[in-house]
Amino acid sequence: MLRNWSVRIGGFFLVLLLAIAAAAPWLGTVDPSLFDAASRDLRPGESGEILTLEGETLKHTFRMGSDSFGRDIYSRVLYGTRVSLAVGVGAAALALAFGIVLGLCAGYLRWLDGPLMRVMDGLMAIPAILLAIALVALWRAGIGTVVAAIAITPSMTRIRMPSSQRR
């Protein structure tokens, strides 16, 4: 695996994202939910003020500017890596768990293979974004819903053993 350049590059960026997510509080950021209406839509590098939860105003340089609510975009990007990594790991773990269970059931109980494949065909016929919208409509919007929407998208259901290797 370490001889493959794609694995090396992907591993490097994964380690970099993990380091950024872990060091976000110490990388010159403020709480990403803090905002000040007077500091709305600032350009990158401009200075402004941010109102803390205690009512204090902090002088702050907005490295990537501020959004329309006066929140620091740099802080939101750094803290957003934590959410992105959590969603990625959660979706991969949930998809792996369901895939193993359903694959083992379909392989062990041959009569279940056909109906399970028809359900997967039905899920593949629905675009992933519509599936995600339907899940948000059924449940409330949140990280768990996003993880479920990503995890239940069937992408590897048609991998089968060659007929020469079947029992």
C-alpha cells in the first residue's frame, strides 16, 4: 500500500486534516458561532470586532473575511474539518456495518439474494440528493441524518463472485 502514490498523497492529506481539526483552537481562531453585525461581509485580512458570549468585544483580524452575519470564515472552515471528518468516518462505518450484515445474509441465505437486490435496484434508481432530502423530511436535519443519507447509498451491491468460484 505504501508503494502506491495515491495512497501516500491521500494519507498525507488525511493526516493534515486530522492535525488541523485537532489544532483548530490554537490556530488563531475564535468561536465560529460568534458574530457581530458591524463586521459583516469584511474582505480577507480586514480587522473588525467580534462580540463574545460574555458581552465583551474582541478586536479580530478576519483572515478569510467574514460572512453576512459577521462570523469569521477562517474559524468556521477550521472547525468545519471536525464535522466533515466525523461525517466521513460515521458514514463509512455505518455503510460497512450494513454492507457486511446484508452481504452475509444474502450470501448465506440464497433465497434472500434476489429480493435484496431488487431493494438495492430501487435505491439505486433514486438520485442520492433526493434520498437525502427525503431523509431530512422524515427526520430532523442533523449530522446523524447526513451520515445515514450518505451511508445507505448503494454503490457496491453488484459485486459478485465469478460462477467458477461459487459452490
